[in-house]
Amino acid sequence: MSPIVSLTAPAGRLLLTLIFPLSALNKIGAYEGTQGYMEAMGVPGAFLPAVIALELIAPLFVITGFYARSAAFLLASFSLLSALLFHFDFADQIQSIMFMKNVAIAGGLLLVAANGPGALSINPNR
């Protein structure tokens, strides 16, 4: 296997999931505002700690390849649910783009869930 091929999978896993911990840090920095936005959209603000934990922990599993399939499936489900709950206003171009961004990320994560993490992973269930 060439070095380019062996580095593609871990680079892809990193790039695909980098958005989640950054989003979690933004939620922590604007905790009350995020909680209020969730509640305004009909989602209990009490879920925010679980959302932050998911966005911080699951990407580490995908990036390292450790139980990447399960973590990728959880993040894909989260991305699709977030798209439906928070970005379903297609009259607003920004929300439409955010919806499609979430769907695209979910698609990439479902590929990881289906095909495994690939090269340079520590997944015991390859």
C-alpha cells in the first residue's frame, strides 16, 4: 500500500469529524444562548450536555478508528436529526445550505460506518 493511500483514510476521518469538537466548543462558550435556541426550536435544553459530550467524544473514536463504525453511525444520526430539527427552513438559503452540509457529513459518516475506518486505525472490530 502506498503512503498516499495509507494516509487518505486517517486524513479523511480527521477532516470529516473536525467540525464536531469545534461546534462543541462553540456551544460551551455560548451555553445559555445555545440552550435557549434549542428550546425555541422545541428541543429541551437539558439535552445540551449530552450533545456537547457526543460532539467531543465520538469524533475521537472516528479519528483514531477505535469503534469507528459505531461512533460514525451515532454522529451520522445526530447530523441528520440536527438537520431536520434546526435547518429545515428551505425558504432561508443559509438554513438550506446548513441542512445540506449536515446531510453531506452524514453521508460521509455512513460510509465510515459501512466500510470501517480503513488504514492506520486501532479498531478491534475491523
